[in-house]
Amino acid sequence: MTDLRLAAEKGIALCRAGKLEDGYRLLKFVASGSDVPKDLPGLYYSYLGYCLALFEGHYNDGIVLCQKAIDREFYQAENHHNLARTFLLLDARRKATEAIRRGLRVDPHNARLHELRRSLGTRRWSMIRFLGRDHWLNRLLGRIRYDWKNPRKPNDDVEEAAEREQ
């Protein structure tokens, strides 16, 4: 039993160091054991869930494992980080943003969560807030605002036409 616990800790350390494939192999080995310790840290489930989604495409199982990690150790911001990354594998940006927000409530100075939030970017407010974001008027005004703030250079049209011809 202690061997499995040590393997889990080493797998977590490898994942933290960015060696996800090697860490996943160890975490998967622990999960396949018949005598899996009941008191494994939440990070074990968190990294196992993220790697399961990343390497095997089992996104729903990965999300469930990340949620289990948060249920066990909600105060561990790294669990929220892995849940957000798992949501991003599914292209669920809104849920990923929510996971990042919850993680930053737990640890407002977590560099990984801040970096992930910065990489996602932020949306601008709708032009007419009481209309939905997908309303045709908001979409039109949003395009106008974008073009106004990002004017095109006169030779951009010529370069685009040349690229299309090639």
C-alpha cells in the first residue's frame, strides 16, 4: 500500500514538473492496483483526470475525477487549474473560466491560474447590454467597434488579394 502511495506522489511530482506522460503512467498504475489507498490526495485525482482527458480522450471521466479532487480538497488551487485545463480540452471556455475564477478565490496569487486566465483573454461588454450577446444589433455594433479600434492599413487589402491569387 505504501508503494502505491509513493508511486502516486511521484506521479504528481512528474505532472507538476511538466512530464505529464511519465506522471500519467504512474498515476494509471496506481489506479489499476487492487489495493488503492482511500486517502490519496486530491491532486492525484486531479492530475489523473486531466491526463485521462488529454491522452485518452475520456473527457467526461476526466472532469468527474477533477471534480472529485475539488470535493476532497477545494482549497487546493491546482485542482481548479486542472479542471479548467480539462474543460479547455473540450472547448468549454465558459466552464473553464468559472473554474479559474473559483481557483483564484481560493488562492488569489496562483501564477498558473493567472497565466491561464490571461491566455484565454477577456470578452468585451456587449454594446447594448440588455440585448443578448448574439442579437444581430450587438453583433453589428461589435464589428463596427472592432473595425474602428483596429483600422486596416490601405495596403492590407492588396496583400490579401495577392495571397488569395496564389
